[in-house]
Amino acid sequence: MALTKETTASLIAKFGANDKDTGNSKVQIALLTERIKELTAHCKAFPKDTNASRALLKDVGHRRKLMKYYQRKDLEAYRQLVKDLGLRK
């Protein structure tokens, strides 16, 4: 269920300023979004896996907090990020 190194590297390259820019809010949100997608698919396949369900809820809450911060920080960049990740309409 963990993200592969290739997936992580591609997301960092796409959303970060450089290859080592893992602390950027955009990168963290993108990584959490990818992990949420994988956990969602896993929870649909294994509905009794409560540990994965709990991890999914924690990640969704963490991403929500980061998104709220990023929206306050830079609204236009937030809107572009939501569009790039396909999170909302």
C-alpha cells in the first residue's frame, strides 16, 4: 500500500521546486492524494480491514488541513492544485 519510489519521485518532480523539495505543501498534498487513492481501492477490495480504513480517514484529515492552509496562503495556486489533482469540480 505504500507509494513506490517511482511514483513518489514523479510527484515530487511535478509539484516540487526541485527533486529534494519534499516539504512543500503542494508536494505533500499530491503524495497524500495518491496514497488516498490507493487506500480507497484497498478498502473497497477488503472492507473488513479496519486498520486501512483508519489510515484512510487520518490521511484525508491530514490532507484537508494542508489544503486549508494552502488555500489561506495562496488562493490562485490552491485553485490550480485542485484542478491539477482533480479533487473538485
